[in-house]
Amino acid sequence: MLLDYCSFGDGDTIYTAAYAPKQALASLLAQPKTPAEWKRNPELVPINMAWIEKSRVPHADSTLALPAIFYAYCSEAYLNGASGRGLEPAYYVDGRTDSFHEGATNMAVNLSRSRRQPYLPERIEFLHAEKSLVGPGRWEEAPPEQKGFTNVIFQVNGWTNVGNLTLPEDFSVSYFFCCRMKGVPGARLVAQNEFHLLRAATQCGLADLKPALEGHAEINDWRLNRSGVSFLVGYSTNKWLAEDSLVTLPEYKSAVRLSKARMAEHYRSPDSGRRVLILVLLAVSICTPLLLWLARRRGAWVRNGNSR
């Protein structure tokens, strides 16, 4: 199913709605296994999808086009504010589809910008970090050939003027993957995707930019995500919920229980069993001589008692 995406940033929160084709609902209702309640109340069918996340770049369902389009038309303010701290990734860091929510929130980059307003990116090179992401919040030392390796190149290939603004007319995003091959150290495989876009200027108020849900949607809400430990609240509704309303949902309570279980697993040391064994052996090594000494003393007491 092809979806139409619409994202809107409000402070440090991104709202993204994805609309299904209109014929999708009719097709779903025509299926014999579709619940009767949905057929009676088609307006309640969560045919659309939505995401809420604490970020500046839309990640949503990890559709790679979303962050690429953001970087093509992102604001000068984001780039200025992120100066020196890296940028949110425009790709799956170390191949993990939820890498941003697992803690890969800022990646080192080489950035060059247009010299014309609104000073948008002309080229961004996303570089591999010193460590590799191997799990939620888990990082390991990266192989030597990956450190500083160029993972992604965003490149504007043509510009157009809209009023007093110079905007990208054509841009590409190239994804590079570093892999080890026997006999060929540091061999590199390259895959490239290109996006060709034209954007028309429209007149609207700021409130109009926030995407309407257009009926019920399945929402994945990441606002309360703990960096590196997944905390996702999933629910169905036809409007955007505030955080104080989010925490009253039964789905929130279920997410809390799941998060606690994952936290316990996340911080459980793989060496805990080994430490228990060491403590047991240590206790035995200390207690055995003491027990032998007591046994000898008892034997001596018994002999002395018998001699008397």
C-alpha cells in the first residue's frame, strides 16, 4: 500500500500522518473476514497511520524518503542550532530500522550550505561513529575500516527560485555500506536512491500546517521514549493527544509494564551468573578451612572427654 505522508514540527515534537488511498477502505470493508463492527461503523476503521516523536527530523516508520526530504527543505534554524553536535541521521544507522529511537540521535557530518537564503544544505556527508549500534542503547567498538566511513551523502543537484528563496529542485541521497570480504579488507558496496522533487509555494497559516488525521489512525507515540530503551505507546484515535491525555490511556500502562521488563533485560549483566559462581567458590574457599579447623577441634574435645 502506498501512503501519502505529511509531517509538521512543533517545537521538539514531530507529528507525521500517513494517509491510505481512498479505495483502500472500500477494499477492506469488502473482505469477508473484516469485523462486522467496522462494516457498521466505517468511520472508526483506523485505515491511516500516524507517529509522534521527540525529534527535529521526521523518522516515523523509518521511510528513508522522509528525512531526505526534510534535509532538502529544512529550516536554517535547525542547522544553526545543531552546529557542532552532529545531525539526526537520514538513514538506518548500522542497519537498524529503529536506530534513532534506540539512541543514534546525532551523527557526525561534513556539511556545506547554499550561500543564498534560506541557506539550505548543498551537501551533507554522514560519517560513521567510533562505535557501532548493536542493540537498543548498546554500542560496541566499531571495526577500524568503519570509523569515519561515509555512510550517506545528501547532494543537491539543481536549484530553483521561489520568491526570494533558493530551494532544491533536484537532489539525490546515496547510501554506502561498508562490509568485510575475505581477501579484500575494507571492501565497500554502494547503493544509491535518487529523489526528484518540485515544491510549489502555498499560502497558509501556521496552524494549517499541522496534518489532520482525516478519520481514525493507528498512532505510534514515541514522545516518552527513553533513549536506547524502547518506550512506544500505540493507540487508535481520530485526533492528536496531548501528553497529559496520553498517560491516562490503558495502552500507556501496558507500555510502562513492557518498558520495565525491557529495562530489566537491558541492564542485566551477561556476567551475573559468573559472579554468583565466583562468590560461591570464594565462600567455599573461606568456609572449608574453618569447617576443617572446627572439626579437628571437636575431635580433640571428644578425645579429651573420653580420656577423662
